[in-house]
Amino acid sequence: MRTTLVILAAGIGSRYGAGVKQLEHVGPNGELIIDYSIHDAIAAGFDKIVFIIRKDIEEDFREVIGDRIERICVPLGVEVCYAFQSLNDCPIPVPEGRTKPWGTGQAVLACEGLIKEPFAVINADDYYGKDGFVKAAEFLKTGKYGLVGYILKNTLSDNGGVTRGICVVEEGKLVGINETYNIRKTASGAESDGKKLCLDSIVSMNFWCLPESFMAELREGFPVFLASMKDPLKSEYLLPTIIDSLLKKGTEVSVLPTNADWFGITYKEDKATVVEDFRKLYEMGAYDRNDLYADISR
């Protein structure tokens, strides 16, 4: 059975340079966070990568990321594909004044025709750790719905508040996700706008494991979303909301907990911390300092 990794990368800016967080060099040889996700996915057994980008950034994306990844993947037998998210790719006229595409659900829907197997979805600018990919690759063989769940304390920033989807879990199954804003570290733990939070809570970092049949759910649900959206200029068709609607219909979603640290650059000041985190991983022998992909063979 093939397993596909879908990478949400349409949010990368059309002009590359300083300030684009997905393109911050965090490894000893200029590696980007996305490099580690692809390495860890291939090592775990994924054999297809789908980048979701916008057509207007295709040339730049291929130059900076895509062509290099293809040179690595092809000898390993890993297929690389592209899907393109577009504001105009919807069944209704685009509302006047709308400038942004329709969210992560529409982004994954852009992969229709490319995905014919179970697949996982991640963000391009997040480091998820090896354990998450190992668990996802194994779980995808079941053909069911799953979420790789992270521990809240492993996902916080030292430099400001963050938004996290705090999961409600019962007997290993996802019951709901409470989107919680402005979560900050405190001397005694963490809080959101004065409300104390449990540091050991499971949170969603948008690492979904999905069956191929989910594409049909997206296709059928998108027109329903468009017909009922509250703000035609800003409303988004989002994966957590879509999954929540499936939960309400009785779909089971397993939670795959991991103790791995999540790294991301939410604030400019986070880069130094992330670089140090990767330095520690290299020191522990997690990656080859001279060649990130040296340990992978097929």
C-alpha cells in the first residue's frame, strides 16, 4: 500500500527572502524545516510527496525547494507531485473583495486526482519529530481517520502567545477540538487569557491521517460551506472544522499521541530557539550532519 504525505505550502510568499518563515535556514547546511519533515516521512515509509502551492509561486518554489527535493526523492523511489490551490477554484463566483483562497480544506481538495491512497497532511513550516511520522505511516495502513496528537507543553513558544487546538479525547478517540487562543507560558505552567491550562493536554498541530475517501467528503462539503459561510470575504473551509462535522456524524478519529517536541517559528525570536533545538538533535545523533539523507536507502 502506498502512503502519501501532503504538505500545505500555499502560504509561502511569492517573493523569497528575509522574513518568510518557511524559508528560514535552521540546519547546519542551510536546511529548512520542511527538509526534516520530508526526511522523516521517507524514513518512516512514505513513498509519495504532494506539495500544495499556488501557481504564482511555482517557479520560485521549484527553484528553492521542489527541484532539490525531487533530486533526493527520485533515486529513493519517492514520487513528488504538485497541486495548486486557487481562489477561483470554487463552484460559485468569487465574492468581490475576496483575496485569499478558501482554507486548508480547499487546499487538500486541490489534490483530487493525485491522491489514490491513504494520506497524511502537515504544515510546511512545522517540525513534527520522527515519532509522529512513524506512527502516521503505520496507522495509515488501517485506512481510517487519525490525528497525531502533541503534548501542549512541547509546543509552546518562549516569545509570546500561540493558538492551539486542545483535543478532547476519550478512550483514544477524538471527541472534539477546542480552538484556544493566546496560550502563554507562565511560572507555574500555561494559561490562555487568565485561564490555567493543563500542560499535558493533547493538542492538534494539523497532522492528520486520512483515508482516500476523505476526498469525497471534501468535494461534497465545499459547496455546503460556500452556501452557509458567515463572511464571504474571510470565512475558510478548514480541516479541523470538517473533521468536527464528521465526528458529529459518528466518524471515529483515533488520536496517536506522541511525546515528540514540535518546533515552529511563530515569532522572529523563535528562530534562535529552533536552531538550538536542531543542534541538540544533531548532537544526539538524530541526523547526519554532513548529509541529511545519508541514512535512507531503499
